[in-house]
Amino acid sequence: MNARELVKAALNGLPVPRPAVGPLAVHYCARIAGVSLREYTLNPKVLADCVLKYHERFQPDAVWLSADAWVNAQAMGAAVAFPDDHQPLGGTGEPLIRTAADIDRIPAPDPSSQGRWPLMLEAMRRIRAGMGADVFLVGCFDQYPFSLACALMGLERIMLAVNDDLPMVKALLERCADYTVTYACALAKEGADLLSGGASPAALLGPKHYREIALPFEQRVIASIKAATGLPVSLHMCGNATPILADMAQSGADVLELDQRTGMRDACAIIPRQIAIWGNLDPVAVLAQGSPQDVVGAANEFVRTMHAAGHQRYVLSSGCTLAVETPAENLHGLITAAKNYSASASDCSAPAPP
């Protein structure tokens, strides 16, 4: 069973010899390759080479294609900039959407021409070609509609508009959904095995508004992507997602990506077993600031919790993107420990030094 087969089996709840492991390595790939985030973000060959070098060094079962959380917003016309060469690309603070008329000015999505979409799709092609067919490749389609709308309007404005002008918010979510689905389907054509998007600002709505406003568009996006591609779809939520986990489980997502603030015992009690969990080691306190032994201990706790709950569909990972300062020995520890897993002991074993 190669790495790609292992992850697919784990996500489908089939018997696997050990836990699949796939940390969310994004800007970390640029750091270990010694290139600036500007180069990583704007040059598809550099981005692909960084991911390939990361995989060659650490040998995870799954790798990620991602650049930042502004790919779709930029494609829609949002102004973006680098604070400096070593900081991620982000918004300038100037909202693209102020009025309903601004929504009408957003063009129809075209993956071949808008923003960095062509660059990201080329990077995906290069990564898949470099990896071959043996490694599981996650294509991050950036943001789900409400999160994308926050980038376009600004968080404070959209939160006020939820109460003051909900029809305008929903009209923007419609346009955001079109972009999200278009980008996801384009990534699928270039070789992705799983399509993942972030929805973290939606949690700020609270359970009632999340259920009424954000969730229906997540459901629509997920259903459209799955119908068009036949691929599994993942939903990423930062922070403590426990209050909305039951609603997230109704999104249609095949995988829920949860960070360290969501307790796994609670999550396993809420999330149906047919939905996979991807997570959820603390990327800062454990992976960046802990020792290799701390990493192995956290990995063991996660695996034991999954097994105790009878939740067989999971991938061992950081709960969110790896901090760029994560020591190589800690990441090596996580991945090697999973590969040295002992089913008889229900343990990930301590890794040998890298």
C-alpha cells in the first residue's frame, strides 16, 4: 500500500496498517527550501519545487498545494500586497465590495486568466508530475463563500451587513460560491486527490447565523464540487469548532479539518463516523515549541482517542498550517512516529534521530 492508497483507505474507513500522516505544510515548504514567500507565491516552478523538496526530505503521506488565503479574492479583483518578501501576501485593507452594485462588477470566473489562478494550476501540474501517482495531493481551493466574502468586504462590514442588509450578503455569497467551485474543479483537473477550503470566519457568526447563512452555501459548494469532480471535499475550521460541529457535519464534507482548540473526544462524540477527521496537533505549542517526545506523545493521544471512540477515518496532522519555525526534528518525529506505529501497542513509537 503506497502513501496515496493509505490516505484514501484511511479516509474511507478501510483497514490500514498504520495512521496516515499529512501535516499542513504551506509556507514551511518555502522556509526549508530557503526561498522567500514572494518567490514561493508568485513563481509556480518555485512553489512546486518547494513542495517537492519538502516531500523528499520528510516523506509525509499527503502534501498540500496552497499559497495563502487570498487566491480567490485576488482573482475576483481584491487588492493584495506583500508587507515584505518574507511575509504572506494579504489584503491591503481596501474593500472590493461596498455596495450591491460592486457585486455586479465582478466578472465571471475564468481559471485561465484571473489573478494567480493560472500560476496555482501550473504549480499543481508540476507537483503531481514530480510526485507521480504514489503520494496523496490535497488541493486547497482557498476559502468557502462566507470567508471569501469577508475578504472582499472586510470582517466588520460584513458582520454589520448580516443584520442590516442580508440580501446583499447573500448576493455576494452567490458570486463567491461560483468562484470557489470553479477554482476547486480546476485544481481537480490538474491532479488533486482531495479538495480543501477554509471557513474559519464563519464560526464568528455563532451557531444560529452559521446555520442560516454560511452553511447553505457550504452545502451548495460541496455538492457542486463533488458532482463535477467525484473527489472528496474537506472543510477546515480554525478555533474551537465544537459549538458548530453538528452543523459542519451536515455540510456534505467528507473530511473535517479541526485544530487543537477542538477537543477530539467531544468531536468524536458529535461527528458521524462516516466523516473523516484531519488533525489536530497544536502547530505552535507542540510542533514548533515542543520536543520530539512531546510530538510523539501528542500523536499517541490523538490516535488513541480516535480508536477509543471507534472513529477509524482520520489523518494525523497539525491542526492548522505549520509554523515556519517548526524544528525539522519535530516534523520528522511526527511523520516517522506514525510510520513506526505499533498496532499491538496502539502507539506511535519514538523516532530515530533524523
